[in-house]
Amino acid sequence: MEYIETGFFRHHLEVFLEFRSVLWESTLETLYMTFATVTMAYAIGLPLGMFLVCLGKGGLFPNRAVHAPLSFVINTTRSIPFLILLVALIPFSRLIVGSGIGNNAAIVALVVAAAPFIARMVETALNEVDVGVVDAAKSMGANNFQIMFKVLLPESIPSLIRGFSITTINIMSFSAMAGVIGAGGLGRLAIRYGINFWRYDIMLIIIIVIVIIVTIIQFLFNLLATKIDRRI
Amino acid sequence: MIELRNVSKIYTTGERALEDVTLTVEEGDIFGIVGKSGAGKSTMLKLMGLLEMPTTGEVVIFGENAGAYRGAKANAIKKNIGTVFQGFNLLMQRSVAGNIAFPLEITGKRRHEIKTRCEELAELVGLSDKLRAYPASLSGGQKQRVAIARALATNPKILLCDEPTSALDSFTAKEILRLIKDINAKLGMTTVIITHDIHVVKAVCNRMAVVDEAHIVEIGKTAEILANPQSAKTKELLNFDI
Ligand SMILES: Nc1ncnc2c1ncn2[C@@H]1O[C@H](COP(=O)(O)OP(=O)(O)OP(=O)(O)O)[C@@H](O)[C@H]1O
Ligand SMILES: [Mg+2]
């Protein structure tokens, strides 16, 4: 028994050492796709979420005629399975980044999938801010811009940070599927060795690497959110 | 100073919160509005604070028909009105100093000006040692003191208080009422206090109105009304003791 366990451990250590450079490259590719997607998806999703809050019921400038269709588009995009979206967007990616396959094409699809998710999350976070506090700001003569940037956003920062951590992890997990359209990263590595060559030992190492990255992200952002939150 | 002229308020839900209400609050006075839950008291205060627009009638503030103002014009008037809420409504992610500074930041005051003013106000409400604390760590009475300091920050000419003591124990409630009374005496701002407790009105208000089911049923000097109540609703409020 002891022998088997030691052998198991040693075998995987050897595989890890043998594949470390390709593992490292793939990890970097995954991180690159995740980071690029997070940045661009937030650049779209954050303002979109803020806009939704303003247009929503009880918002700063409620407008159902704009809110309803926008909300519909967001819900629809969110309900398309990512694998299908990934393939369906190949012509669109070709238009945007010049190629329908590869890392950058995957990033396009990831951004399209993540931005509506972020918009919804931002909307929820901002709507959680106590209406009484917004009323107080209005009673002092704060304009809409001040209510957004001095009340709604700062008051919901802990919640936004927690959402950021969930989003990042989700994007990383989705990026693993991008191997299907020829993007790199840990996902493609897993598909290549795990599925094509039945190398479950490499698969296990890839899983461990991913778990480590996810744990670090989760730990850091939760720590940050807790540190920043003045309600506790 | 504040006048409601034949004001009615019907919310978009169809709820008739106020019907044909007329009242005047004199400059420097402490005016009490008392009534049961759902009578329309908060609605009255929201109209005075320009948070809601009247459906019909006029809300006249500083001699202007301010009830009809929107946007920047309304905001300019609001900067001369301070409001204290039942639920304190403090910014939870800002310190005490940050909360008091908020209305000053909104009006674009300079940093050092804000700092001096915060210290002044903290002293006035007795919270000089709590400027760096966060609301979550304060007691109810302390939170309400912060809210009062914040409402006074821009030197408003009007102070509106919606149930300022309802979330507090009776001892702390008395302290807060005394503070409001002292501030009125010291700074001379026109003060309106909304309450469901007629004893609060008795303790601090010169003039009062009794509201019931969207109407004013009695209005006048507090001493006179309490000594010789005319309306059955007033008597009901006076006799209510557990
Ligand atoms: N924003 C709103 N939209 C629709 N109806 C409202 C709104 N605010 C108040 N009302 C309704 O108007 C009526 C008067 O409400 P208001 O808040 O003025 O009463 P109140 O005297 O302050 O009561 P309370 O003591 O419970 O605070 C109530 O029937 C209430 O349901
Ligand atoms: Mg009320």
C-alpha cells in the first residue's frame, strides 16, 4: 500500500517535471486569456450595469422602453451555452480580430459571454444599496452623477469585489473550452493529452494547477473585500 | 418659510397620500406633524424636501414655488434644506467624518474648509472623538447624531426630521430631541419634526398639525391644542397610553 502511494506520487512528480515547460506555457496562455477577457468584459459590463441601474425601476432616470429590450438582450446572450456561442461567433471573431480561431478569437467569444454576466452582477450589487441612503443623497441636492460615483459605487465596492472574483474564476473555467476553436491554455492541454492520449496523469496535474490558481484568486479577493468592507 | 397651498399628492400607484393640505411653517419655528402610520406624514416631508412633486397645489419654499422645480433648480434649493431620517441613512463605507463631509463635497467645498467644518459639527453634536469611526460601530443615538451633523453641514435654513427618534430607546430619544431643540435655539433654523408620538411634539414643538388619512384635522399652537383638543383624532392620539 505504502509502496503504491509513494509510486503514485513519484510518478506524477516525474510527469510534472517532464511536462513543466508546456504546463507553464499553457498556464500563461490561460492567464493571458483570462486577464484580457476580464479587462475588456469589465470595460463593457461595468458601464452597462451602471446604465441598467439608472434605467431600472426606481433608478436615477427610469426608462422601461430602453431597460426592457436591453435586459432581454442580456438574458438571451446569457442563456446561450458557451460552447455553442464559441462556434457561432467564429465569423464575428474573424471580423474583429482577423481570425476565427486561436487565443484572440476565443477572447472575443469570452468577452461576449462575460460582459452581460458582469452587467447583471453590477446591477444587482448597486441595487442592493439601501434606498434610504440614496434618498438622503437626493435630499442634499446630489445630482445623478454624484449619486452614482459617490454613493452607489463606493457603497457597493465589497460586493463588486466579490463579484469580480467569481467572474474571473468563471472566465478562466470557460476559457478551457476555447481549445475547441484552437485556442491554447490548460484547456487545450487537457484535451490533447487527456482525451486524445488517455493520459490521466497529466490530466490530474492540470486539475491541480487550476485548483491552485482558483484558490489563490478566491482567497486574495475575499481577503480584499473583507478588509475593505466597513460594515464589519 | 415653508408653505403648502392646497397640496394633494397621489402616487403613481393611485395611492392618495395627501388631499388638499394647507399649512405654513414660520421662520425659526419648530413645527410638529403628528399622525398614525400611513397618514401621509412622510409624504408631507418629502414634498417639503423636494423629493416628491405635488400632484396639485403649490409647495412654496423661501417664497418660491419650489414644488414645481426639477433637476439643477431643485438641487440648488435642496442645498438649503437638511434632512434627518428615521433609519439614519448613513453611508456605511464612509467614516463619521466622511458622512458629515458628504453634503460639503457635493457643493464643491475645499478640503481644508470641509475638515474644519466637520470638526465644528462633531463638537456641536458631541462626537469629536468618533470622527474616524465607521457607522457600523456606533450606537443608534450616535448614528442619529452623525445624521444631524450631516444635515447641518451646509448651514441649511431648514431642518426636516422624519421620525428622528423612532428607532431609539426613550432615553436616547430624549437626548436627541434636546439636541434638536438646542440647535434650533442656537442656529435659529426652521425645523419640522414628524412623529407618531404626540409627546415628542409636546416636548419640543411650538406649533403643530395633526394628520389623519391624508388630511390635516387640526393645526395651531401646541400648547393650545394639547390643552383643548378639538378633533377626535387628536384626542385619540393624546389618550393613547399602554
Ligand atoms: N413612493 C410611494 N409610492 C406609492 N405609495 C406611497 C409611496 N410612499 C407612500 N405611499 C403611500 O402613501 C400613504 C402615506 O404614506 P406616508 O409614508 O406618507 O405615511 P406616514 O404617515 O409617513 O406613515 P408611517 O408613520 O408609517 O411612516 C401610504 O398609504 C403609503 O402606502
Ligand atoms: Mg413615515
